[in-house]
Amino acid sequence: MSELRLTSEKRLRLFTGRGYPELAEGVAEELGIPITPTSAYDFANGEIFVRFEESVRGSDAFVIQSHAAPVNKQIMEQLIMVDALKRASAKRITVVAPFYGYARQDKKHRGREPISARLMADLFKTAGADRLMVVDLHTSQIQGFFDGPVDHLFALPLLTNYVGSKIDRTKLTIVSPDSGRVRVAERWSDLLGGCPIAFIHKMRDPRIPNESVTGKVVGDVKGQTCVVIDDMIDTAGTITKAVDALYAEGAKDVIIAATHAVFSGPAIERLKASRVSEVVVTNTLPIPEDAQFDNLTVLSIAPLIARAIREVFEDGSVTSLFDGHS
């Protein structure tokens, strides 16, 4: 009778949907592993088909898909990939969503509204995901929506290191575009040596998406280089109004720093027309060539994601990636 040999050796497998394969390729390069070959195509009516070209049985699978436009298609493809992995006996499945779709719908503002961010988490769990990995959620409470571990990564050190290397910190003020992000501004300040913070009083009608009324600047910004920080730039209406308000209050220079470059609708034209000197973002979302402009700086998030994947795979510590310190 031949000897039966059992192995407990883990296998890391990296998968990507079609939404943003370039980011997955960057992560794979950082990890020093290939992306597992996948066949994916759309039927004539828009339905999605996915099949993996190699065995995934017993693997530790990481499925990368940033929820770029068209958001619903990218989410559905990732859900189908997770289902395929579950049915192919992957040992553990981690959904890596650098930009988590529907994150702004994290609570009910009025009656008869959905909490779509919770629905997203439920869908991934039902599909077979064991773990979520995301970057800079719109609100941290979304971590509690998923029934399992959530690796909430922060781009904060990446952004602060870049900004801090370019600007005299004694002339630097961190500006929150509204009162809700003052805590984030405080963390920026801590990492940049305790520079002052300010915020802009803003009013928003929950019935009208992507539109707000910018009020007064709270804090002294006269003669300062201001860094307006946010988790995402969508239509850029709010953040370009903030730039105008800061210059009106005597700011010497204004920089925008955000994690997610959603860049919907008129965003590019608004940013180009703004007096902002530089827009700093990460590549959690694809930025097509026609959406790039002279004063746009894009920092790679791939090393952070790769480090987190490695720590999760090796059952290491990811605490430093969660608290925003490198």
C-alpha cells in the first residue's frame, strides 16, 4: 500500500477582475507572484461569465477588484469570482476592494432609504468571502457590517510622507472640508509634527447628491499653505469650493490630497479651472489618460496592499496598517 502524504503548505493565489487589472499587476509585482489566469467575458445580454484556468483547491485566495465605474458591473464580477472560488474549494477567500462601492450609503438619512453599504457586505459574505480588505472607507462603521475580519487599510502615511517632503511644515495647515473629517485632519497633523488644522463649515441637502453649500473657514489660514484632505474626489464641487474659500481667507497656497480619485462628471474641468496648485491622490481607482492633468500627482497604493496581503497570508500583524502609522 503506497504511503499517503499530507501537506499543510499554504498557497497564496492572486486573482483580478477586469475592472482595474493594472493595480492587481502592481500588487503581484510587489509580492513576487503571478496573477492566476482567469477567463471572463460578457454574454450578449450583459451577464458575466468567469472561469479560473488553474486549480484553486486549498488556496488562500485574494480577489482584487476596485469598484470603478461602471460600479455595479465591477461588484457583480467580483461576487461571481468569489462564488467560483468557493465552489472550486479555495480554503480562504479575501475580497480586496481598494475602493468599496456604495460606502457613502452607510446609514439612513430619512425614512424608506436603504443602507447599501451593509447590503454590499452581506452579498460578499453570501457569495463565500471569509475576509474583506479595503482602503480608507468613507466611514469606519462599515467595518462592522461584514460578518468576519475586515482589514481597513489607510493611505494616510503615504499621503503625509509625500506632502511633508515638499512643504515647510511651519507654514502648513491641514484643512478638513467639513466638520465630519476633523478627526482625520488631527491624524494628519500628528504625523506632520503638530501643524495647525482648520475646517470649512458646510451644509448639505441629503436629497441632492454631490452638492453642498460651502460656508466660512473655521481657523486661521492667512499666509499658510493649506492641504485640503478628503477620502475621495467625486465631482470635485465641494473640494474646489473649499479651495476658493481658503484663498478668500488669505491662504498663500492650496493643495488637495485624497485617497480615491473617483473623478465623475465635471470633476476634471473643475479641478483644472481651480486655483489649486497640486492634486495628490492614490491609484485605488483607474485614472484614464484623458482624466490626467499637469498638477495631478498619483501615488501607488500597491505596496500597501501587497504588504497587507503578505501579513494576512502569513498570519502576521497588520495593526500598523490599521492605525494609519507606518
